[in-house]
Amino acid sequence: MALNERDYANAQEGMLTQELSSVAFIKKTYQLLAASMVAAAAGAYVTMPFAQSIFEYRWGIFAFELFMLFIGLRATRNHPGLNLAALFIFTFATGVSLVPLLSYFINSGSGAVIGNAFLATSVLFGSLSLFAIKSKKDYSSWGKPLFITLIVVILATLINMFVFHSPMAHVIITAGILILFGFFTIYDTQNIANGAYTSPVDAAVSLYLDFLNMFTALLQLLGIFGDD
């Protein structure tokens, strides 16, 4: 009996240790997410006076973002310190890439839209994250359908950008992006809570991309419906 009680106590202690480790991982992830947003805001703030130049070199900046996302972050994954540097370089660059859009709103006297979009995104992102953590339903099967939908949205965006130039299609695609990354937020948050990530940096990148895309989509939608 004493042996059974000891085994039970050890099992309980193991579960508690695992739970505390998971909580610590999630806390670290959201700390890095917050720091990433600060880095992005710094990138936008520092380069705001150069909005025109950034617009002219936007494809080069976008290519650098892709390089950091798919090569830089992966190459530094197992190198503490370097992976943090890669994270903040990437998020700083995303802030820079937002400058032409942010500058447009500011110069048109609609700077308040930026704050409204950020606040709305924060509320939506927080609500979806909390829902994912509290939900008893397993969303791990969403990965493949979400990825396929993402590819479709990217193709639709490129086709409309270079072929149709349709404002209505742009509104529909932008609304689709908002909904899509809302689902990605639920999927990624639950994966983090379930221990699917081994690095809080990787987990923070996933959540940051969800937040960034929802923010950009909401910013454009608020601007469109505000006649901007």
C-alpha cells in the first residue's frame, strides 16, 4: 500500500512538474511575442521618414523577411542568443515593411485608424488565444487545411495584384486573410499549450505572424470602410 501511494505521489509530482514547465514555456513565448512587437514598432518608427524609399525597395525588404523567416531563424534555432537576434531582426524588418501603409494613414490625417486596428487586433487575438487554451476540442487536424487555404489566398492576392486590380476582390481577400489568421491563432496557440514547439522563439514567431497578418488586414479594412 505504501508503495502504491509512493508511485501515485511520484506520478502527481511528475504531472505538476510538467504543468509548471508548460506554463513557463507559454509565459516565455508571450514575453518574446511582446518584445517582437516592440522591435517591429521600433522598425516602423525609426524608418518612418524614409517611407518613399521603403516603398521603392519593398520587394527587396520582403525578400529579406522571407530569408530571415525560412533560413535565418532556422539556422540559428539551436544557438541561444543568435536565435533571439534573428527573431528581433526579422520582426524589426516587418515593422519597416509596414511603413508605407502606416505613412499613408498618418499623412491622410487618419492616424487614429492605426491605433484602432491595433486595439481591435489585440482584443481579437487575446480572445482567440484564450479560447484555444480553454477549449477541450483538439484543433491539431486544422494544420493541413489551413496551409492549403493560405496557399490559395496568396495566389488570389498575387493574381488580383498583377492581373485584375479589383478593389472588391481586394476587400474579399483581405477579409479572408483576417478570418484565416484568426483560425491560425487558435491552431498555433493550442499547439504551444500542448507542447508541440521545442523553442519559445519558434512559438513566438508563429503567434507574431498571426497577429501581424490580422493587424494588417484589419488596418486595411478599417481604412477601406472609412473611405481611405
